Amino acid sequence: MIELVIISLLLVFLLNYLAFLWNLRKGLSSLSHSRSIATPYASVIIAARNEEKNIEQCLHALIGQSYNPQKFQVIVVDDHSQDKTAELATRLAESTPDPKISVVSLKDQAGKPAAIAHGVSISKGEVILCTDADCTVPKRWIESMVGCFDPTVAFVAGPVLERPSGSLISKLQALEYLGLTTTAAGLIGSGNPIICSGASIAYRKAAFASVNGYGDHSSSCDDETLMQRMALRDAGQIMFNADSSAVVSTQTPSDVSEFWRQRTRWATKRGRYEDASVLRRLLLLYGFFLVLFLAGIVALVDPILRFPVVVVVVLKALAELHVLSQGARLYRQSISLGQFFIAELFHVPYIAVAGLIGQFSTLRWKDRNLDR
């Protein structure tokens, strides 16, 4: 009897998951490549905390942009750094006349949303762009992101990929991140903006003001929160930039421990989902991984479940490979089948366990506990 219940649950959750992947596929196919010829003044905001190892490389990439340097500014908001982040950024700003680089420090507030909101409040741009201090933007990043803003667009999410080192673990991490970027693109393309990476986003300053920014929530709000607030309040169209020349790169976590802390931190956010349907959809997706994980454990001692579990795992892997390959083509990436199937061995337990642990963990970022 218990086997029938487990198999039934697996079937229901599998069908929902396959439908989700099918919608991703359709969303990826519908991404627009249209470009506006307008060149509005833009403000690039970087919230930085303890980034002395990365801030100069990040700023040098922005200084070398193809966009007219007199048509954009860069604002570095130092979030109570305990190293030389502000000093290094200021030194570079003083030696660079165009684009204008400003370095400011948070005083009474703390956290990335507060840093971004402060940057927006002092910005001059019609369009706001955000990236992270540990990221490198390509030469055409501003040009490409700004080019997405036709009059109906309020928010643009851009592609972000991890740069793997030579190790297998690093390559598996980069592959998983490609999956996240592909998922973000497919969801936005299908009209369901749920996730995005704050390492590459842009929005109209007027749209930010119209939705009251991140709202009155705690510092656990993030760029996904902002995107969802704009979608829920009809601030304008939400787009994903499908331009492969706009891919922002970041380094993979240095080891498995850092990777695990990063991913459980993402799960810890628990999201500020003003739209309850978003939470329901995410719970259904997580339910698939949790049920499959538990069924796999039971199948170790119950031979009746082994064949159904194997069938579900194979169907899951084939469907994911199909969608991931579409995302890889979009961003001119290659997928190693060997690495993909190795990653599949860890995918279900990783999602199931990280998601569960994240709900009971304290949200920490850069050696600081954040409010829920």
C-alpha cells in the first residue's frame, strides 16, 4: 500500500515538473532580440562589502565599456567594509575622469537592498544597472542592457555564468549555474518572472520609485523581490536579455564548503513573495525533489520501488538535458555529457537537503547575520 502511495506521488510531481520544463523550453524560444536605438543616461550601482580582491577588476571592466562614457556613471556603495574596498575604489575614481565614478558609504543602514536603494537615490540615470563587485562585465554590457529598454520595458534581467577552474567540482558548479540562468531566462520568457541574478539587472529609475523599491521588508529582500514587485504592480514589461555578448561572469565558489554555504543561503531567503502563487509553484517543484529523494532512500530496502524511481530519474535527466542544451546554445556554451550525468547523481539530494536546511538556518552574508 505504501508503495502505491509513493509511486502515485512520484507520478503527480513528475508530471508537474515536466510541465514546468516544457514551459521553460517555450519561454526560451520566445525570448526577443529586438534592440532600442535610444541611449539614455545610465547609472551603474555596485553594492560592495569586503571586496578589496575584486573591486578594481570590476571597475576596470566598467571603465572599458563600449557605451559613451559621458552617458553613464558608476556608483560604488560601500556597505561597512572592513578592508580596503572603499580606499581602492576611491583611488581608481580619482584617476578616471569619464565615466564618472563615485564612492559613497552607508551610514545608519546595512545590507545590499539598503546599499542599492541609497545608490538609486543619488543617481542621475534614467536607467539603473546593477552588478556585483566580484563579477566581470563584458565590453558591450551597458550597451546591450540599455538597448532592451523600449518604452514598455521596466526591468531587464541579464545572463550570468560562472567561470570554472580546472577542477571537476568547479565545472559541475558552473554547469549548475548555467541551469539557474537558463531557468531564469525561460521563466521570464514565459511570462513568469520568478528568479534572476542581481549580478546583471537593469530597470527604469521611475519604475523603482513607482513600486517603492524593495518595500518595507527586511534586508532579506533581494533583486528577485524587486523584479516580482514590478511585475505584480504592472510597472512595465519584464524582459530577459538573450544577447550572448552581454554575459556577466563570476568565479565559481572556491570549494564545496563555500558552494554549500552559498546555495543554502539562497534557500534561506525564503523569498518575500507578495504573490502567493509564486510560493505555491516553488513548493510544488521542491516537493518533486523531496519525494524523489525520500523514495530513493526507501527503494534501497524496498525492491518494488526501484524500477519506478529509476524511470523517474531517467525521465527527469533527459528532460533537463533537453532544456539545458537550449540554454547552452543561447549563450554559446558547451555541455559535457559526462559532467552532466555526474551532476545528476547529486542534483536530487542536493536540492532536497539544501532546501530543507535553508528553512531553519540563519541568513548570513559577508560575516553578518541578516534579518528575516
